[in-house]
Amino acid sequence: MSSPPSPSALSASSDGSSQDVYTTNPYTNHPSLTSTESEVLWEYAKLSRRMKEITEIMRELTHEQDQAALIGQLRALEKKMGFVMTLFRASAWGVINERAAAEGQ
């Protein structure tokens, strides 16, 4: 009894040509699988392929140099936001104190 092919084995056939897992179910007519199991495994194989494609795209879009520059920019922005928050708190505290002083008179 043979086992079904793994999703990683679906990326290339024995002759090295790429199979299209999106249009062809490699689990169809497998002797040890029901049709439902075949369909579920096919969906997992398609999901696995999509996740690999997304991972490759993300690797292309993000480079370490770009990440380092982005981290530096985000840290500078974080410092500015902290400064703005401190000024906002001081302003809010000033308004609260002015109201309290006005109500006390």
C-alpha cells in the first residue's frame, strides 16, 4: 500500500517538470484515499503552494538593508510620538488645573 504524495513532493514530478497543483488533483484515484480525503489533501496542497509563493514574494519585498532603515525611521517616529504625547499630557493637565482653579473661585 503506497502513501499519498506529500505537498512538498507536488512541486516537481520525477522528470523535473513542474506540476500545476492548482488545476490537477495529484491525489485523485489514489487507492488508499476516499474522494473526500483526496479533495481535502488537494486543498492542503494548494494552500501549501500559495503559502510558499507568498513567502517568496515577501522575501523579495523585504531586504535586511531596507528593514534596518525602516527600523531606524520607526524609532525616530516613536521618539517624536513620545514627545507629542508628553506635550499633550502637559496641555491636558494645564486645562484641568485651569478649570479647577476657575471653579474654586
